[in-house]
Amino acid sequence: MTRTTYAFALLATAAALAIAGCGSSSNSGSTSASGSGGAYGGGGEEKPASTPAEAPSTVPAAAVSVGTAANVGQVLVDSKGMTLYYFQKDQKGSGKSKCEGACAQAWPPLTTGSTAKAMTGVQAAMLGTIKRSDGTTQVTYAGWPLYTFVEDKKPGEDNGTDSKAFGASWYPLHPNGEKAGH
């Protein structure tokens, strides 16, 4: 077999495997949240972290873990280890985010394309999702929509703790769903 033929055969095999993997709908190893109106939903439009009827998305599944923030100890973090915050203006369990436009640019929502994944230390039953006004799916924890903060440049920073930006206070969440901050 010539080098070109061998390279083409490898490329064709890789493409076939990639295409075959796209059709998979396996949920093994992932966790989903309790339904709306559960212990943390409080009604509203909150729904479980995954809905099988949703169309496939190019946004990957969000993973929520426990990490350490410099000023407040153990808190929820995203897959990059960045501190996750909640916005008191959102009203726990309302099923809606009140952080849009400039607010969402400074405090990017944690979005997911499918099931939000509870990693070590995170209570899967506290994870959920809401639909944002732009159609994206935002991850919630204990009924609070989750956000990162653009002023946090590396894992372990919590520069948004106790901020009063956009009309209300911002705080990280401890793994038990309680406020981390002053």
C-alpha cells in the first residue's frame, strides 16, 4: 500500500467513526436534575437538566464541580475551575434570568447544550436548567441561575463576591446551595 493510499484509508476510517459518534444519544455517566417544582425549583419555568425531546446542540454539556475560591472557601466552579455566581435579582426558583445584555457580557451565564453534569462534591438533584430569552439553556443550582465573572482571570479567583453590579448582589454558592460571601 502506498503512503498516500494508507493516509487516505486512515482519514476515511476516522471520518466514519466521527460520523457514527454523532448519532449517539447515550446518557451513561451523566446525571440530571429533579423536575420543576422540586425541593429547589419553587415552580416557575425551571426544568430538569436534560430533556430528551430537545434538538441536538453544538454547545457541550456543562460540568459543575467544587473548587476553592480565595476569599470564601469551597464553591461551585465550571469545567475550567472558574468560580460560579448567583445574582440575587434573579429570585431563586423563578425560572428566569434578569441578567441580559451588558449584564450578561460582564457576568456570562453558564450555558449547556444538554445535561448539566454534577462532578465530585456537587449534588446532582440541585442542578437544573432554565431557558434564557435568547433561547440558550442556562444551568441552575438550588434554583439559582449560574454565571461566571469576566474579572476572574484564573481558577480560585472570586472578584465578583459581594459585588452590587446591575442592581443586586452577586455571590458564589457553596456546594450545599448556600451563599458564599459576607
